[in-house]
Amino acid sequence: MTNPTAGPDRPWAGEPAAGVVQTLFGEHAADLLGYARRISPEDPGQAEDLVQETFLRAWRHRERLAVHANARAWLFQVARNLAVDRHRRRAARPGESAPLPDGDSRTADLRAADGLDAVLLRADLLPALRALSAPHRETLVALHCLDRTQHETAGLLDLPLGTVKSRHHVAVRELRRALCQRGIDGH
């Protein structure tokens, strides 16, 4: 009998839940560590801790994860949430911060409060934007980064207004899909 939850995205869906976590670790640990290093650039050990904590949570929730629609996205979202939580905890307790490992006497909490958010946004948003076609990307940039109206964007890009509206709609939908695949759902 075939497993109804198995599919090309989850070839391991028929395995016991513990095997699922082992399989996910083998498939995603290296990519997750790279992601954790991008969102925690100040301390390589912290990136490793994020990955370890992420897989610990996967183990704790292994039964639900075994049938999750996109386990990779779940793992990346957990890592991101853990990084945000750590940043907020450090910001709430500035006296408990350790000096930077390179001998710099400044503490990590003296960085801009939104520094982590900027890194997280960049790590998630830029690859998603790069995945869009050039016409869709330039429409989004004109509307949202340059803060142009749809009429101004139509003139700037020398396009009919309806084309700008259509490209914007498609670009937002594609960007949302790309971010969801990275574990960011906007809710």
C-alpha cells in the first residue's frame, strides 16, 4: 500500500517520524547552516547553535513534521524565529551580552536594534526578488522601492497602465510564493 502523504517533495513520508528528522538533517543541515551564518554573522558558534536548536525542535515535533507540506520551509522558519528571539532577548538584557570574539570591546547589543531584521530581510528577500523575471522585478522596485505610483511607473517604464497593474499583481504573487518556500508566510 502506498502512503498518501508521500510525494516528490516528501519521499520520506512513509518513514517513522524519527527517521524523518534524520533524513531532513542529511538533506538540509548544510543549507540551514549557511542560512544561519548569514542571519547570525557576528558569531559562527551561534549559527551552529541555531541549527542544533532547529533540529531539536524538529525532533520534538517529529510526528507533525512527518506530514508537513514543506518541511524545508518549516526548518528555515524555525531557524529564523530562533534568531529573532535571540536578538530580542539580547536587546532586552544589554548587560548580559558578551564581547565580540574578534577582541572588539563593543557588545553585540550596541549594534542597531534592527540590524538582525535587516540581515534577515536581505537573506530572504533578495534571493526571492532575483527569482522574478526582470520586467516583474523592475515594476516592484519602481512601485515599492522608488515609491512611484502606478501612473508614474507606467511613464517611467514606458508601459500601458494595465501592463503595470498586471505585472505588479503577478510579481507580488510570485514573490509571496518564493518567500513561502523560504518559510516566510507573512502572517
